Amino acid sequence: MTRIKIVVLLFIFFICSSWGFFAHKKINRLAVFTLPMEMAPFYKKHIRYIEEAATNPDRRRYTIPEEAPRHYIDLDDYGDSAVYKLPRYWKAAVEKFGEDSLQNHGILPWHITRVYYQLKEAFVSKDPYRILKLSADLGHYVADAHVPLHTTKNYDGQLTGQIGIHAFWESRLPELFSSKFDFYTGKAQYIANVQLEAWKIISHTNQALDSVLRFEKQLSEKFGDKKFNFETLGKRTIKVFSANYSNAYHQLLNGMVERQMRASVLITGSLWYTAWVDAGQPDLKSLINYTPSEADMKSRQEELKKRKQENFRIAGDTLHRE
């Protein structure tokens, strides 16, 4: 097993996770430009971190057991009209279903609110490291909530013979077509009730699920084996959905991916803004020139070391299974 083979495998492995690295980074970066002048200088100063850290929650999924359920909610496990019937608030949900059951089916809409409160507290304490870390995390979860396949147990089409549709919708399409997307969203808006907003997002996103699956199924029957071709990635040739097939699917979706990415940008910026307002609108000017302390740097280095070790372990296990 060569190092090059491991790196290529890891790239493929992670690009199939949750909007793909490309889209998550773009969403977080663009959200910075929705912020008011009282917040924008601080975020722009640290925009590279906000962008790069957008993928940290996905990386944590393979090292922290409790991380994975934070990225989705399997609404179909709760029966018909679950998106309208499920308790909106965590305490009520735990009382009705139990925490273990909720974790088994995903907790995404509730977790968005949890991270929002954590970010609010970071603003109150004027802790720049936590403000940046939690802002990046919150953007990730908000983006996940805008992916229809994050609202169903059929998350990769495995129940309908559509394996690979997850990465197709949230990675392949943005990479091919986002250069032509209109990402103008206007300015961040104050959100009066974050928990209800999270459920509003999930409800709207879930409504698109039928189209995501049905259109791909129709195209697959039409294209057959021609829906795939091969592309070279480094020294490895991989099988991907063809450009023609991707374009046909993109046209059938009628701008869905663009709308969901744009909505992710606006809601991310709006939640950052809301947390700042609810924290009393602390002055962020004194934090603009923040540089990580020795303790912060040590924490980041340890996290990076653990991440690399885990990544290579995952690659080794995957290659072994193959």
C-alpha cells in the first residue's frame, strides 16, 4: 500500500461526505460577505480559517462516535408526516422518544440550535478561538440541513438501487456547475427563533427528496451504462458520473442545487449574526488581530495529528476490505 494510493483513496472517501469539501468551504466563505460592518472585519480577517475549518465536522465523524448523528435526521423512520409531527425542542423530543433513539435516527435540526447557543456564549466571553471554530461548525451543519438526502434513511439511494446518488448530488454537481451559480443573497437577517428555523429548513429540504431520487431513477433508465465515464485523479483513474449525465440531471433539478447552496450561505450568515446580536453585540474590533495562543496551537496540532492518524487507519481498513 503506497502513500500515494492512500492519499487518493482518502480524497475519494472524504469527497463523498456531506456536500463535499468544495461546497462546504464555498458556503462558509460566502457567508462572511453577508455580515454587517460590525462583524465583517473580524470574519474577513480570519476568512481562510472559516473556509478551511468548514470540513472539520466531517473529519470528526470518523474519530468521534457521537458526531455522525449530528449531520442528518432520518425522518422516514418516524412514519408519515414526521417532519410536521416531531417535537421541535430537544427536551420534549427526549421525553417522547429517549435520547438513544433520537441519536440512532439523527439529531441535525436540534444540533444546529445547540451549536448556535455555544456560539452565542463564545461571543459573550469574547473568545476568538471558539467564535471561529463554532462559526465554521455551524456553517457545516446548516449546509447539511439543506441536502435532501440528509433527511432520509435512504441517504445514498441504497434502498432504491441508486448507490452513489449522495456524492453525485452534493459533490459532483456543485463542482461542475457552481461557477455559473448566482450566490447573491443579500445581508444576513436576525432569526427570532433558531430552533423553529432549523425545522423550517429541514421541512423545506425534505420536500425536495422525491425529485432528487425520482429524476435520477428516470435518467438512469434512459442512459444505462452511458451515465458513467472515467477520469484521472493523480495517478489513478476513477469511475464518475459523466458530464452529459450530470448536466441532464442538473437540468431536471431546475436549479435545486444552486438554490440550496445559496440558502445555506444566507442562513449561515444569519445564524452568526443572530448569535452575535443575542450575545449583546460585543465589539469585535479588539479580536481582529487575534493570533492563536500557544495552548490554541497545541490543541490544533494535536487535533491535526489525531486526524492524520485516523485518516490513514481508515484508508488501511478500506483497502484491506477491498
